[in-house]
Amino acid sequence: MKGVLKGDKIIWVIIFILFIFSVLAVFSSTGSLAYMKEAQGNTSSYIIKHIIFLLVGIGIIFFVHRVPYIVFSKISQHLLYVSAALLIITLIFGVTLNSASRWLEVPGLGIQFQTSDLAKIALIMYIARLLSKNQENLQQRSDVFKPLIFAIGGICGLILPANFSTAALLFGTSLILMYIGRVNIQYLYRTVGILVGIVIILLLLGAVAPNIGRLSTWTNRVENFIKGEGGDNYQAEQSKIAIATGGFFGKGPGNSTQRNFLPHPYSDFIFAIIIEEYGAIGAIIVMALYMWLLYRSGVIVQKSTGTFAAFLAVGLTLLLVFQALINMMVAVNLIPVTGQTLPFLSMGGTSIMFSSLALGIILSVSANAQAEIKNNTANVTV
């Protein structure tokens, strides 16, 4: 495969291991669902569809990783505007599920996708571009911080009404990326202070006026998590049973019992199914894969000669790793249920497609860094 798969080879290994884990876990966790919903109990229907999505995802990674990363800098601003427009359209005309409009249907094709997934990548691209273009005296320049926080606040604000956890994830990742990009720490402190105040106000409004949007949903989830009550607590309890019965070595592939009780064992709680079937060893392997991805991103940053490439790679990696950590924390009942999937592991077309896009961009940065090092070495030799 030398010369075909470019970029960091370790990241390619991580992708293929996640691919295998995903196929095994989704096949096991969708068995009961397929038996109930598909004609004649065809338990292979969902896994076939999932494998197709994974293969398409691999295709996206392969295509994108051969695109020079500088292209993403050139399209970042336009993609941000497109993402904002799509988020607005989704809020007004999107497919509503559980009182939230997160999905947009492509006319004539019957295909739905979650517009916030595109917006996350577009915003990280835009932040990386602005930071890289304004590295000189960045800490003293408020005129650079203003467009940054305006873009972050605008995109996160459009995501917030339908998906609090995604907005919080993206906002937190953006703040960390700005910190890495040497934005004045005082600006970031003020932003965090304002954010905390807004969250407190929203929670208070949810308690006083529960009929406003999804405020009641957010406050109820927090209250139920603290009290250990409600439907979310049922999911958490079933997840803990799966983890407890998995032990150290697990029950073995396909032997999960909690897949019959967990509402979303193939997406939100797939980590619990992995632990039940593969035990603590399986959990450690999955966590290590994401941590390994984060480490390899650091290696890519060290090799990168351009600041945009470095910010882009670390921003997208943080986005994927933080999302994975949130999913795992929900599964072990450390935080309230959020609905975040496990990147490239959970079942779901949109999640796989945009996780693949992010991984492809990271590999593109890596491939270009390797090519630049090779060219520089050749020039020195000559």
C-alpha cells in the first residue's frame, strides 16, 4: 500500500481498528432491533447498511487525504457561510425529532443529514485560518478576537436551540484552539465568564418557564441526573448493568443482553455494549485508540511547517477526541445523557461521513508535512 495511503500510517491503523470494532459492535447491538423491525427478522439488514456507510467513509478519507490542505484554508470562509445558512434552514424547515430540528432532508433524494456536523468542521477550519493569518502580536489585537468570537458565537448559537451538547462541545473546542493559538488569555477568561452566566440564566429560565424551546429538556436532564430519576436514568442504569456484567474479559462477541434493554445501544450507548462483550480490556483498547489519535496529532503538528496546518490538525483531532470522551462519560454515568455518538464507531450515516471528513483532513495535513520534509531533505542533499 506504499504510495497509495499517504500521511501518518499510525492513524490509518487506528482507522482500520475502529472499523473492525464498529462492525462487530453494531452487528451485535442491532440484532434485536433488526429482528423486531425488519421483515422475517432479517438481522443482517442494519449491519450491511452500516458496512456500506463505513466503506463510503473510508472512501471519503482516501479522497480528502490526497487534497492539499491549503485548499481547506481557501474554502473555509465560504464553507462557514454555507454552514450558517444550512443551520438556519434546519431550524425553520428541518426534520423535527424529540422537539428538536437537527436534520435537513435533501430534496428529491430522501437523504437526511445533520447540518451541525458540517458546521463543526467549517468553524474549526475558519478559526485555524484566522489564527494562522494573525500570529504576529495576536495577544494585543482585539480586532482579531472579535471576528473569531463572533463566528464561534454565531455558529454555536444556531446549533444551541436543537442540540445543547454539540454547541457546548464545539464552543469548548474552539476556546482551547484559541488558547493554543495564543489568543490573549484575558479575552478567553471574559468569554468563559459570560458563557457561564448565559448557561445559568438558561437553566433558571428552564425552571421558571419550561415551555420555552428545549429549556425544560436541559434542566430535566440535569435534575434527573442529580436525583437519579427519569427516563435518562433508566438508560444510565441499563448501561451500568452492561458495564458491570462485562467484567474484565467480557461476555464475548455477540453475547450482550443489555442490547435488549438499552434504547440506543448501537449509537449513544455503544461503548457500554463494547464493555459488556469485550470487558475492561475492550474499553481500554477503545480509549487508547482515541488517545493515540490525539498523540499522533501532536506528532503531525511538530512536523508541520505552517501554522494553519498545525491548528487545523489539532482542532479537528480535539473535536473527535472530546466527542468520544463525552460519549464514554455518558455510558459510565459521569455526565447526563447528551446524544453524542462515538466517532467512527457508532451507527449513523451523518456521523460516519463527517468523522471521515475530519480524519481525511488530518491525514491531508500529515501527508503534506511528510512531502515538505522529503523535499527539504532532497534539496539539502543536492
